[in-house]
Amino acid sequence: MKISAGATDSQFILHGALAEAQQVVANALTKLGGIKSSSPGKIKGWGKYGLNKVSVEISFLDQGSETLMTINAKNGSVYSGPNKSFITRLVDAVANSNNASFVPDKQGIGTGPLIASIGGLIIVLLIVVPFVVNILL
């Protein structure tokens, strides 16, 4: 389905009727994560960014032959990277909905960076925990 940028980073114009647009987005969301609930004009679902779960609420507004889609993605972090990554990956999946060979990126982060970030956390903990214990004793 053809998709264009909207007025904000989380709004997009889908070039199709509301029912068709919502079905295409639901299929794309299923490929990236899952759907919690769906009603006419609204989908609630989830996806992943590395080990983080991203919750998403998508609303649709009929604009004649087009549909305005607004995506509200949130996770438990103050860092908005997972949210932005998930929105980008969802939009890519919608834009490639007619391409049978398209495989969406379910994690949003490569294996190397994911392992490096976990390794970095472990190293920091190995350095910080003994330091704090020495200060307290």
C-alpha cells in the first residue's frame, strides 16, 4: 500500500480506504509483533526493539480515498529510540505490503549491537558493584 508522511513523525497518509488500510496495517503489525485488540478505526499491539517491548496504539481517520494513520508507540524507557525504530519498521512493512519477498526486521537492532550492549552492561556491573561494595564496607 502506498504511504506518505503526515504532519508529524507519527502521522502517515495511507492511500486507500479505511477498512483496507486498517487490514494492511494489522497484517504488517502481526509480522513485527502482535495485536492485542482491534476495533474499527483503532489497533492496539506490540513489537520488539532488541529485548525491549514496545506497545503501540494506532488510530485511523477516514479522509475519503485516503486514511490518516496516527501511531503512538511507547516503552518503559525515557529513551525514544525503540519507539522511533518500531514506527519506522512498521511503516516499511506497510509500504512493502505488496512485496511478497519483503521480510521485516522484527528486532530493530542487529545481533552484534545487541550482544555488545548486553556485554557492556555486564562489564559496567562488574566494575560498579565491587566499587560500591568497597565504599559501603
